Amino acid sequence: MSYRGLSALSAARVHRAALASSLFAATLMLIFIPLEHAFPQTVEPMRIGIIGTGRIGGALARHWVNAGHEVLVSSRHPEELESLAAELGPRARVGTPREAAAFGQVVLVSVPYAATPQIGRDYANELNGKVVLDTGNPIERRDGAMAREALAKGVGNASAEFLPGTRLVRAFNCIPAESLADEANRVPERIAIPLAGDDAEALRVAERLVRDAGLDPVVVGGLDRASDFELGKPLASRLMTAEEMRQLLAARR
């Protein structure tokens, strides 16, 4: 082999050795760099205020804390929730409904439907401009004439009037509390949660929080389509997968 050929071969060997050394050094850096720096988080945890910490609100508080969010569970008698907050750990705290409305970047309103207008009046300043997830269902035998009126108007439209100034999404209203508590992250396929809202960004936030609760979101449409999953309607008739719900929606359109 000529001198020129030997030189080229040597240069190639040196190049390969240098490349291997660089790759080894990069691997060492990944090993010793803390994981959060090597793979930075792109989605920040959220602050979620919960007005009405009953079986639905309590189950969601547990799921969201487990997903890394901070929650403020509330009651007119906050001391009654101290044991729940202690169980949920350091990412949970207790307060009044007003404090929950002020605390949350997102606020879950999970109260008997007849209480919804008062929530909108009493905490209008705290809720203004925020994403609000409304789980309430108008039930005439419990809520009286206002329930009948809300159903005639469409629950999404009625809730929007009761909670003005909010970025409202109807969510979590047609899943039994025990299923919400016990069947999150169901396998092989998660339970679907229908959503309705007029604000695209609010719907994206709601979709994220549905997934973080171990469920699958299905956006049905605007608030006028929330009537599609009122209690007693086909979308609220049973627990479905997201694919089953989308097929049923397609058949109805």
C-alpha cells in the first residue's frame, strides 16, 4: 500500500476513534445529568379549585393529585375536609368555596344544580375568565322548576347563563361516582368522558384533565351540544370507550 493510502487509512481510524470518544462522553453526560434536565417537563402542573367536594369532586381531587396537580378542596365547613386533604398529601389543601374559586387556574363546580346560579353570583369576580368544569345535572325532583327550565333551554346554555364570564366546559356529569373513583385507567380501554364547550383552549385544558384523571375525552361540540349527554340520553346511558362514543355520535348526526 502506498504512503498516501496508509495516511488515509490512519486518518479514518483517528476519525472513528474521535467519534466513539464523543459518543461515550455524551452518554456519560446523560447518565450524570439529573433526569429533569436531560428530559425537561413540557407541561406544568395546574392549580385546581374544587367547589363541591362530594363523591365526584373527591374522586377527581385524588386522581389529579396523583397526576401532579395541586388542588384546593372546599366546603362551607372546610374542617370537614381536613381528613381528605391529609390523605391526599402535600399537594392538597382545604378552604372555602371562595378560596377555591380564587386559587384555581381551573375550577371544578360539582354542586346540586340548583346551587349553580348562586355560585355564579357569589364568586363572579374570582371565576371571571377562568376555565370552569361544570358537572351538575338538573333534576326536577331535587332542584325544582329551574331544572325543568334548564333542560328546556339546554343544560350547556343554561349553565353558561348561570356562570357568566367563565370559559365553561360541561364535563364529568354522566359517569357514576363509583366508576369515576374505581375505574380510572381501566384496561384494556379507558372510559370515555364527553365534553362540550365554546372555548377551544378551555376544551384543550379539559381534555388534558380528563386524561390526567385516567379517562378518555371526547369533544362532542359547543355548549349547545351538551344536551347530547344529559342524563337519560344515549351518550349517558352506559360506560363507553372513546371509539364507541364516537361511533354513536356519528350515527346520530
